[in-house]
Amino acid sequence: MALTNGLEVQKEILDAEIKSFFDSAPPLKDSDDISGKLEEFVKKNSVPSGSGEVRRVVCVTSGGTTVPLEQQCVRYIDNFSSGHRGAASTEYFLKAGYAVIFLYRRGSCQPYCTSLPDDPLLESFECTDDSNIKVCQSHSEVVRNAITKTHAAVTGGLLLKLPFTTIFEYLQMLQMIAFSIRSLGPHAILYLAAAVSDFYVPWKSMAEHKIQSGSGPLDMRLVQVPKMLLVLRKDWAPRAFCISFKLETDSKILLEKADMALKKYKVHMVVANELSTRKEEVVVVRSNEKISVRRNQSPGVVDVECPLVELIVGRHSAYIENPDL
Ligand code: PAZ
């Protein structure tokens, strides 16, 4: 009884921290547009197909969130995430028949574009004469694939792309998505691959204008971002299959931290990865298993996300059959 009360108090404190985060965050500029798109997307994908099968929907989060240091933002704190994991995973989920809500950092990797050069406009195209531009032969296959597959997925109502930049935008949009997929119950997945800031400057204590350098060293207090995973699981979308990611640079603590996250946030699966080897290997951590998933070296299979998504689809099918196990 005492333990239950202790947990309840912790949950109340967390709820209050989360409320204060959202209350003080700058409101999303295009929130009506986003909710309209979400509503339409979920409605369209809730209708059972001709075979009576319910479409599965996954929200893939991708890329890093920024932490603004000024309200009229000149400077911000950022992180390493390229968005490759989220973009590649989106392709494999689409291939597996899922509809995907791709919540991505503006300017990060996009589905079907991960093998384009860094500066695709300049490197994939060439001017043939004053008025004509054509795709260079060496990139034509990739460009064609990127255009046709993206177009087919978006116009077919199977891919909804929603960009964010700041931690404020990301968490507000994630909450909106979680609320909108609730109605799909166990048919929905939350695949949280974005690298989310742990610390932020609350909007109200943030300088309005560009911080001046003349006044000596910068002394700034960052506050911890409230851990929203538990409320996401318990309150926002309690029946969705929830997968979080854990990144560490020290391999000695990685699995222990992933185990802790699994227990603390009650997610269904934690995908553990190390910074330097994240493109080669991940470990899927569940309460009863730890599975190492490696990039297949055979020709044509280039991403670790391919076997990872395959494994997740299998576990998700089992979850749909029996969500209480
Ligand atoms: O975006 P990317 O492909 O460069 O990296 C993917 C990743 C390492 C950000 C992702 O696999 C991950 O672990 N995300 C969670 C990071 C964390 O907050 O622990």
C-alpha cells in the first residue's frame, strides 16, 4: 500500500512537471493544420481493407531536437542524430504494409533519400544547355526511386511527414500523434528513434533577444526535460506497441541502461545501440529476451533497419493477437 502511494505521488509530481512544460511552451504555429492532417490520416487508415484486415500504423520519430537559448533564436543546443535510422526504418515499415507518420527533424535524412549524395541538387543533376537540367546517369536510379516511392506513399495516404525543430515542437507534436492513434489500439506502434534533448531552457526564463557576448562568460541554467515516456505509455496511447531507443557511448552500461528504461517506462521493447556501431548492430531488449540484430553483409541489404523492422513486425503481430502478454 505504502509503495502504491509512493508511486502515485511520483506520478502526480511527473504529471505536474509535464503540465508546466506544456503550459509554458510556445504554442505550435500550425497546430490546427497538423491536427487536421492527423485526423484525416488516421481516419483513412482505420477503414479495414477489402480482405477485412485493419491497416497497422506506426509513428516513427527521427533526428535530434534542438534546445533554443533565445526566444528569437540565434543560438541553440543540438545533437549528433542524422535521422538515418528513422528514414530507413520508415521505408521498411512501408514495405511491410504499415502506414507511417514520420515525425522528423527539419533538414534531416528522408525516406528513400538515404543514399543520395550530401548535396543532392548539385551532385545529382547537370545542366545540358541553358534551359534544360537532367539527372546524372550515376544517380538516376536513386533519384527515380526517391521521387516515385515518396510520391506513391504520400498520395496513397500511407506516409504523413511532420517536421519539427525544437524540443517544444517535438513533444507537443508527439502528444498530438499519440492522442490521434489511440483509437487504433494495439494496431499502432510508437517507434521512438529521435534523439531527444534531456535538458532545456524554460521558455519563460529564456532571453528574448540575442544573448550579448560583452558581459563575460555565459551562465545559464538548463532544466531537466520531464520524462514523458511513462505518461505516453500509461495515458496518451496506452494500447499502442511502444518501442523506445537507448543510445550510449560506453558499451559497459548500455544493456543495463536499456533494462532500466524497459522497467521504468514500461515500454514493450528498448532498442539499445552504441554511437560508433549504431549502423552495424542494435540489441532488442525485452523483459524475456535480448536479441542482437546485425546488418546483413549480403549484397543488396545495406541497413540494420531491415532485419530490425522485420523482427519488430513479428513481435507486433504477436502483440495484436494478445496485447496482455
Ligand atoms: O539518427 P541516426 O541514424 O544518426 O542515429 C539513430 C539514433 C542513435 C539517434 C537512435 O538509434 C537512438 O538511439 N535514439 C535514441 C537516442 C537516446 O536518446 O538515447
